[in-house]
Amino acid sequence: MVSRAEERNGKHMTREEYCSKIEEVIRCMAFQGDCVHYERFGNGHINDTFVVYTEQENKSRVRYILQRINHQIFKKPEHLMENIVGVTDFIKCKIVQEKGDVDRETLNIVRTKLGNTYYVDSIGSYWRAYLFIEGATSYEQVEKPEDFYQSAVAFGHFQKLLSDYQAHTLYETIMDFHNTPVRLANLKRAVTEDVYGRVRKVISELDFIYKQEEFTHVLMNLYKDGKLPLRVTHNDTKLNNIMIDNKSGKAICVIDLDTVMPGFSVNDFGDAIRFGATTAAEDEIKLNKVNFRIDLFELYTRGFLEGCDGSLTEIEKRLLPIGAKMMTLECGIRFLTDYLQGDTYFRINREGQNLDRARTQLKLVSEMEKQWDEMKNIVIKYC
């Protein structure tokens, strides 16, 4: 039985053949010591991730993260890696200025034995490696409010560290990634094509989304009018992309930089809200369990603005509620589009999972609309 991960490049491999590719890559990476073990790691939707254990001559062990980049999604992995190198090198300089720990407060790329930042294997797959950040954990769900607050501070601080980076010099690793009008146009095309005959199952969801069409243009129009600045943005600001120190409970590092590119700060804020300020999992089936938590919205707003430390403009701060609604709506659109197109982007573990994901996002949008004035007042409170 071949896994979906092993089919991703369009080449069917047995498990043994796939393992041989991993071992080929490990031999070509400049790891310290000899590899003694590797295993799959994490729950990412897009890339294939492994943890590699090596043993040095003194018998001490070192861990590394090894990833196969999904170049069906990231069409130009070399551009992706150039972005990551540029941003992490820039952040390292700031960390040194702040007398921080560069080994734990940003990602550290492990080069190949030939000195490259990525490796292309014998079948054309792209791989890269990082130092493993020891003594820290990333959490899939908000288990306690303090973790959510810490993630807010970390992503806000990420904005501050990169506030003077020239965002326009970065590549767009996925074109129009957070261009909501384009995402809506993609959905409409999927509806027209209806390749899998699923449109009849989502009529009410489509009706809800189409009524939001004018709203989808708000941020892009402000940018075109020169009122909303372009920033270096993470574009996947979920809690699980923050490493939290096991001893102090403080957020120490922003990870998963594949989608670092030019964007809007309010979208980074909004994506975190849509993922974290909710009472249910992203793929919850029972929508009566899905509610928007205004207390977590306030907690995150306070932490994010604290981390930004004055690096945002006044209009960016006022637009934070719009960012929250926009990203929640956009993710609902993206999940629904993927469902209609046969679940080709987001990894699923069961039939209908992307539809359930879409429905939770749309429920959160409606919940935000009910608490809109309170959201705006909270932002004013911490500005």
C-alpha cells in the first residue's frame, strides 16, 4: 500500500523505495555524527517531515528536522529557500543585537555537504534540514490561554523584527496566497466545473460566501490606494507554528517559514484568530460546538500589539478585526474549493473533512459578525 505522501511527486514507490530516498538525503546532509534512527514527525498538511537522530563519537545524540518540500504546492522551491535564508539571516542579526540565543530563537538551516541550502534527490524531490529546537514544544490546539497569548507576542515580535526588511524583495512562493478576491474567483470556477458533482451538497455554504463578495475586496482596495503597507508576513500563524519553551512557558521561536512572503500584517493577525479563538477543532462536525471566543480575541490582540511594539501603522491596528474576519472567510473559501476539486491541496484523513473545515470557518465568520462592535472596541482599548 503506497501512502499519499509517497505518491506526491506523481511517482509510485514502495515503502522500501521511499525509505531509500530518505536515506540518500541523510547521507548528503552535513549532519554531525552518524544517523542512528529517523521517523515521521508532526502533523503538517503539506510537506513530509521527519526527525533524524545522529550519534557523535562521544556517544551524544543530536536531532535534526528533515523535510521533503511539496513542490506540487511550492512550484519553485529554490525561491522558497532563498526567502527563508534571507529572513532567518536578518532575524539572527536582530537576535544578536538583543543578546538572544540564535540557536533557539529562529530556524537554523543545515546545509548539504556541498554547502547548498537544499538537496534535490535522484527523482527530483526537494529536501531541506534544520537544527531541532530542543526543550520546546509546539501545540496543536489552545490548551491554556497563556499559550495563545505567548503565540501572539511571538508573531507580533516577528513583525517587529522584520519591520525594516524590504518585503518587495521576497518571492511570492504561492501566487495570490492571501488575495481573497482571487480565492473567491477560484471557488466560482470550481463550482462551474463541478468535477466531482459535489456542488449540490454545498448550496447554503455558497450562498453565505457569495453575500460576502464585496467584503472580500476591502484589504486589496486599501493596498491599491496606498493606505495599507506591504509587510514581511508569515501567512500561517497558527499556534502550532510557535515553539514554546518547556521550562519558562515563553514563546521562543516562529517556525514553518515556507509561506513567508510579502503580505498584510492584519492577515497574519487574522489567521491566528480564526484558528485559535474558537471553541472547537478546525474540522469539527457538530457546528453547535463551534463558537467564537471574544475573550481569546482580546487576549491575542493584547499580546500581538505588545509584540509589535509600535511597529504597525494606525490603519493597520484599526483593521485587525477585518483581518480576523477576512482570514476566516478566506480559509472557508479555500477549504470549500478544495472539497469541490477533490481534496487535492489539504491533506484529509476522512471523507468530507475539507467540507467540515469549511463549515467551521463560515460559522466563525457569522459569530464574529454578531460580536463586531466588541471586537473593534477591544482593538481601540489596546492601541
